[in-house]
Amino acid sequence: MLILGIILFGMLIGAGAQLILGRSGGGIDWTLAIVAGLVGSFVGGLLISLLAGDGVDLRASGIIGSLVGALIVTAGWRWYAGRSTTA
């Protein structure tokens, strides 16, 4: 049940990152949302939570870090996808 909750949280954070950056193509890319959410949550959320001294508890710093991490992953994915199609 915990794994399902982590995947759902990652998917929501990834979808939020796509909404903040603007959707290209009209809809949310759910594959990108899951990947960006999970990677961003792991890297950004864990890093910010540990730097803030909150540990691995679910706190606002971890959620903000997760969103920032997902924004970076989504922006990087879009940059790489745009670069490879134009070359």
C-alpha cells in the first residue's frame, strides 16, 4: 500500500510540475508525470528535507523540494526532447 501511495504522490507532483511549466500538446503526459514525480521526489524532496533538518518525515519542505525536483526533471526532459527532434 505504501508503494501505491508513493507512486500516486509522485504522479500528482509530476502532473503539477507539467501544469506549472505549461502543457505542450494539450494534455498531461502521465509517463513523464510518474517519472518526473518519483525522481524529483526522491532527489529534491529527500535533499531538501535532510538539509532543513526534518529527516524523512512528510513535511512542507519535502513537498516543496519534491515539486522543485520534478520541475527540474520535467524541464530537462522537455529540453532534451526538443533538442533531439531539431537536430
